[in-house]
Amino acid sequence: MAEAVRAYGLIVAMWIRSTMTYRASFAMTAFGNFVATGFDFVAILLMFSHVDALGGWSLPEIAFLYGTTSTAFGLADLVLGSMDRLGRRVRDGTLDTLLVRPVPVLAQVAADRFALRRLGRVTQGLLVLGYALVTLDVDWTPGRAAAVPVMLLCGGAIFASVFVAGAAFQFFALDAAEVQSAFTYGGNTLLQYPPSIFAKDLVRGVTFVVPLAFVNWVPSLYVLGRENPLGLPDWLALLPPVVAAACLGLAGLAWRTGLRAYRSTGN
């Protein structure tokens, strides 16, 4: 693990030095990323220009959902956003060049073409979260205050596990980047809105099957003092660290399985 982290850091540092060679270009692309991702929240603001609540949730409450999931997803996307390129490497055979290097393959794939511009998404999510924390009418107990940073870290870990598991699936499907995006980018968009506006079967699916609800829905219900739409107990808000650890473990197992099944492209 230490070797993988060190290798990842060295590759990331190389890409950052390359990026900073053209600082004006980096500034423009980072700002563009910031603006482009901000359109999602602009859409929410436009909706609230016509309604006072969405599914019984106020604008500050939805801003809290948006800020937590966008920040968590942004962190995972920053660290592992290059995983969706694995299918292309499998198809054209360039993955073989990574296998012969004395560096863990996962670290190489994750750090490949590291895009520092993705900080724009993280910054935008933190700004919306800051707005929500200032405007929310919540009794900030120590438990609720501690839940917010835990949500961001555990949410990022859960999204990271989905990135890795989706990449592992591409060892078998070869061209499944869009399937991976459905659970990563699609999951991020889903969690920006309150669970009360979705069918209960969908809420059950993202709670018990692909546990994206533990990114922010489940702990947010505790922080905001709301009842769980499925009637689940409040102590589930304590489980994001457990769920994140389990997801990372399963994603690591899926990656090892996929890598061992890889047989190159042949001739």
C-alpha cells in the first residue's frame, strides 16, 4: 500500500508539473470546470424561483445535499477520475505497458493524466456547502457538526470505490465507460435532490444495493432532523465509515479479480 501511494504521488506530481507549464491554460480550464459544474446548482435556483420547497425540502436543505455530494464526488473524481480510460487501454493493448513496470497497476491507471482542473468542481461544491451551513436553521450539536466532515470523507471513499469497481468491470465488458458514468456522475446528480421526490424502490436500491445513499442522504437526514422515508432507524447515520470501508474492500477485490482475468488483446 505504501509503495502504491508513493508511486501515485510521483505520477501525480509529474502531471501537475506538466500542467503548471501552461498556467494560463490551467486557470482557464479550472475556471471553466467551476462554471460548468455550477450550472447544476443554477438549475436548482431556477426551480426555487417558482416554488418554495421541493419534496418538502427548502433551498438551504437542498443546497446542503448538493454541497456534500458535489464535494465528495469532486474529491473522488480528482483522485480517480482517470479510471474510466481503462476500457480504452484494454481495447488497444496499452495496458500491457503498465503491467511490465515495477509499479502497482491501479496507481498508474488512477494517476494517468491527472487533471488538476477538477479542483473547480470541489471548490464549487464547497462554496454551495458553505452557503447551506450559514443559512440552515439547525441545532448544531457536536454530533451533527462532526457528521459533516465525516460525510465528505466517507462519501468520497464510496464514490472512489464505485470508480474502481466500474474500472474492474471494464476488464470484462471492454467498453463500459458509460455504465461506470451512470453510477458515478449519475449518482452524484441523484444525490443532489431529496430522497422524498423519488420512488421508494429507487431509494431502497441506492441504500441496500449500491449504497450511494450513505454518501449524504442517510447522514443528512440525521443532521437536518428529518425522518427516513423508508422508516429506517436513526442509528444508520453512524454507518457511513463502515459502509465506505466495506465498499473499498469489495472494490479492491473486484479490481484484483478483473486484473487477473486480463489476457491482453492477442494478435
